[in-house]
Amino acid sequence: MTSGMLQNILDPAILFFVFGVLAGFVRSNLEVPPAIVKFASLYLLIALGLKGGASLATGGLPAAGALALMAAVFIAVAVPVYSFPLMRRFASPYDAAAVAATYGSVSAVTFIVAQQFLTSEGVEFGGYMTVAMVLMESPAIIMAVLLASYVRSRDVGTGAGQPPAALSIRKVLHEAFTDGGHLLLIGALVIGFVTGERGQEIMQPFTVDIFKGILAFFLLDMGLLVARQLRDSPALLNRYLLAFALLMPPLNATIAFGLAAALGLGRGDAVLLAVLSASASYIVVPAIVRYAIPEARPGTYFTMSLGITFPFNILLGIPLYYAASGWLWS
């Protein structure tokens, strides 16, 4: 076990996640009240957005930042494109489309944990990476709609179904961007940019001093949720889905590192790009997929993203990606 991996696991917030998983597996009645979980989720998005916006206001958007944003959008489109045919080998086409869209998007909590890890290691990164995270939501959602339309057209062409009602990308994107969490993150990013360094100083007691404690509380609930998902979902009986959920993050991270190296991005930005590429959405995109691809089974794509990929990245993935960046950016 590398020192970075050990340091990550011994982080108090990560240990609360592990504790939550263990408590969930032994079927403890421990639970975090939903209202507190909701507050913690919104708090983390506010803190993330304000920090990213203030950093943008201070440092602007350098050429490296613009390249990082373009790379993020490219990856958000590319991951569903090659994930779909891979998943199609051992899942229904609708499940494959849903999983592809889910893995093309990102996990904000995984991104936050990665930022905390880099900060503890003294590695700098640009505030524009928060913008990259925001930008990676929309391509995945559009791909969900396009893949669903493709699968349905194939069904109709073979006589397997009736012509479906057309899905509106505009309506789906409206649902995505008016989602409370996503909208709050964008709003906090704008407010952080407008108020700049002075706003960051004013908000520091709220968004910095207690950040780690709130993150630990939220990860405790995530651990309980992961345990329930792993315990109750039949999707894990399929070893191919398990393999996909474990192997796709390192594959996507490797592609991101190659792209980051080719574009000349700094180590911190490269790690965050790899983490974003390796993560999978378990909030915004699954909610949209339930509407866009109702034929898909939520137990499949939700369990894969939350029950397998999320804990893998939190516990092992982030320090592994960081260690890989040390070889590439030495």
C-alpha cells in the first residue's frame, strides 16, 4: 500500500465513509436524518462553487484552463461512445445506454474528495476545474437521449416495438440544469466569481473552517447508502457488471492522463481531470435517465455507479491516480 493510499484511508472523512459502510452491512439502525443529508449536500456544492469561482476571479482562465475545459467536454462525449458497445456485450441495449450515460458524467463528491487529497499533498490545481465538472454533465445527458433514440429506432426497425414519442433534448437539458443541486453549483460558481477574493474571505468561517466536518458527515451517510445498495441489489450477481464498474474508472483515468499530457496540463489539473473521467454520476444523470430511458433498470446503473465505482474511487482510485501522475509528471 502506497503512502498516499494509506494517508487517504486514514483521513477522518474517509474513515467515516468506511464506518458507514460497515454499519450498513451489519444492519445497524444508524441513520442520518434526510434533512441533514440534504443540507450537507447543498453545503458542499456551495463551498465547491464559491471556491472555484473565487479562484477563477483571481487567476482568470489561462490557456491551460481553456484546454482543460475542452478536454473535459471531449471526455464527457467520448466515454459514452465507447462505453455503450462494451456494455452492450453483456447487458440489454437500454441498460447499456443508461450505464454509458452515467459513466460519461461525474460525481461531485468524488471531485471534492480529490481536491482535499491534492490540497493535503500540497499540489496546486486551477479553479476552472470546477467549471470542467459542471460542463461534463450536459454531454452525458445529451448522449443518453441520443443512445436511447438509437436503440428504439433499432427496435422499431426490427419490428420489436412501436414508434416511440420523440424525446426532446431541450426538455431533458432543462430538467438537468434546473435540478436543484446542479443549479446551486452553477449559482455558487457565479457568486464566487463576482465576489472574488473578498467574498472568499467573508465566507471562510462557513465554507472553509467547517468544510471537513460537513464532508465527514456526508460521507458517513454515503457509506450507509452504499452498504444498502450493495446488500439489496441483484445487479451485483452479474460478474460482468462488477468488472465493468471496477475496470472502467482506471481506463477512463488513463485516457484522461494521456490527453492531459498531450495538452501540457499541470499535475493537479491532470489528476482532477482523471478523477472526473473515472467517476460516474449517481444523482443528476440517473434521475434524468429514469425519464429519458425508462426501459433501463435503475438497479443496474445506480448500483454500478454508487455501489461499486464510487467507493472504489474514494478509497483506492484517487491515491492510485495521484501516484500515476507522479510517474508521468516527475
